[in-house]
Amino acid sequence: MIKISINELHERQRGTLPELLGFDLVSATTQSIHAGFDIKPHHLAPNGYLHAASLIMLADTSCGYGCMINLPEGANSFTTIELKSNFLGTAREGRVDCIATPVHLGRTTQVWDATVSAAGKTIALFRCTQMVLWPKTRAKP
């Protein structure tokens, strides 16, 4: 497993979409990621409610940080290969929180679940499948 601190994860997100949208990593362990953001106008759709993409950024980034922390020794990185979302509610103001937990931590894939809540109510459920990326090996001539 790769050891990455919360400070390193914050540093890695500089200049990226999570930083731009205010992704706030609260805690990170191998078994749970807690993150969120305070709702701002740029998180909303034109109808005045949370944009689905804002919630997907929160859940996918949370699951991605969990995957990063749990990469097997020798792996280079990972990429999301599938994301499923169910939206159960919405919000217009306040804070949105996400808890991501691993379902499967394999050598080639990881599966993570995330629950997103606002004002104490679950507003979205997610499942991400991450593909673990390994160094390419060269065939001998």
C-alpha cells in the first residue's frame, strides 16, 4: 500500500477540478474517506439546485483518493472505469458531505461506494470501479 498524507492529497489537487470546486478533504484512511464542500453558486445548475456534476466530482474524487491510498505496491496510478449514481434529493445551500468506503481492493480493480448527504439527509449514492494502472513492461527482442 502507498502511504499518502492528507497534506499530499491536498497538494496533488492544486490547479485541478476538485480545487476549483472547493473539494475539502476532511479525513482519509484506508477504510474511509470523508470529504465535502460548501455550496456556492458555481455548484448549482441553472434551475437553482445542485448540479449533478458537482456531486459526481465530490464522490468520484473521494473514491479516487481512497483508491490512491490503497494502491498495491508497485502500481503507478488508477483511473475510473465506471461510475454509477442515484440522486435521491438535492440542496441549494449549506454543506454537502461524502463518505466513501471500499467494497473491493484488488490488484487490478478497486470498487468503492460513496454516500453524499446534505442537512443530514442522503441525497446521492455512488459506486465507482477503478482500474489499477501498472508499469508497462517491454517485450524482449
